[in-house]
Amino acid sequence: MDTGRYNVLLVDDDVAQIDLARRAAAESCPEINLIAVGGGDAALDWFSAAHEKREHLPHIILLDLKLPKLDGLAVLRTLRGHDETRDIPILVFSAEYTQDDVQMSYRAGANSFVAKPTDLVQFAEFFRERLAYWMHPQQRNMIFTAKNAVTER
């Protein structure tokens, strides 16, 4: 990742996981500005408020699949339905999942599906590897080029 700051939105209802992610980001990736919201409804509310205030949207979204009330797939579908969020990389993760969960996530517009990190070391590695990959300028350009090619057909 380059020397800039990256806004990363974490959508997770598990307070311990959010704390773990914050610690891992602070210790291993100081270029990350981690914004955490506690569920699907909270994520959509956050996007609505950010849009109204004309705040910067996140560079990447980490979305827990298993959320109460409004689950991760519903959030994913909603975000992919809006122009403002259509091109933001969304990484779906879950501690427990099936192959159907993975396939449904990709069909709904996920850029990646990964096993949820379970400790500080795994979360730090997750941030270093996955976010570096998705925030790499060439990768970002490939995302936008591929989406534009599909849209232009």
C-alpha cells in the first residue's frame, strides 16, 4: 500500500471482533482509518449519512455475512444497487459458512470471500495482505476497467 490513508468500513455485530480489528489495524497498518458499524442497518444508515454530508466513502468494505436483522447479503445487494457504492471493493467474511454462502456472495457482487480472522495475528495479516491487494492502484484500475467493459456491452 502506498503512504496515503485508506478509509476501511468494517460491518460486524461482534464487539470483540471490532476491537480486535481496531487493534490489528493500529498495530500493523497505521495507514488504515478503520470505521466500524455494528450491523447491516447501521451500515446503510452510515452510507446515507455520509452521502448527505458529502463525506468520503470508504476505499474498501469488510462485510460480515452473518448479521442480525439485515444480513450481509442484503447489505451487499443494496450497496451494489447504488452508483456511489458500486465500485467499492467489498470483502465478505464469516467465521462459519458454506459453499452456497460463498457462491451467493459472489453472485450478489462481492469482490472476495474470506474466512473471518480469529485473532490479532490473523487480523494483522489479513489487513496487510488483503487490503494491500485491493488497494494496489493496478488492481483498482482492473476492477473499474472490467466493470466498465461489462456495463458498456
